[in-house]
Amino acid sequence: MSKMLGGVICLKVNGKLYFATGDFKYGGGEIKRTEKLAHQGVLGFTGETTAAFIEGVIVKKDIGLKDIADIQDATITLDLPDGKTFTLYQAFSTNEKGIEASTEKGEISVKFVGCKHAEV
């Protein structure tokens, strides 16, 4: 296994390479636990399902906002510097603010959410 912990990544949507830049985030798909409190202290916790996701910034080269917005039922892979791969299955594009592009940097902010995920 590689000793590199951060840095170079590779993002693919249905096998097509996208020019990823900056800091990507990924995760979710696990149970979010929230403490349940009473005057005696912590009684336990409640659980809530979270969505598995990959988000970051790609270079706006040969791709438009509509292309990103139209992504659904896709397989998204994020190859990590440590040799692992985080994969979303049955994934779709989403963004709380809508799909956003920066004219100054020529970049598009993307977020993908999947119905299933794996980290290998």
C-alpha cells in the first residue's frame, strides 16, 4: 500500500475521466448517531441514515452544466492517493445551490450522491 496520504486523485463518471482539482470530499452511507439527553445525562443515541457522496471541483473543459446536471444512475469512482477507491453506484448529481460554475477559475462544483457505495 502507498505511503501517500493526500494529493493526487482521479475522478471517473461511468469510466470517463474528469479533470478533478482541489480538495475532494467523500463519505457517508453510514448511520449518523446523535446523543439523546435527559437531566440525568446521556441516555443513548438515535440513528439517522446518511447518503454516500463525492464532492469537489472539476475543470470546465469539454463539459457543460447541463452535462453534470443530467448525470443519473451512474457509477462514480474516486481513486485516492493511498491506493484505495471510493465508488458510488446508482449515483446522481446534486447540489444544494444548483450546479455552480466559476468563470474566473473555469471550474464547476460537483456533488454526487449514490444509492450504494464501497471503499476498496
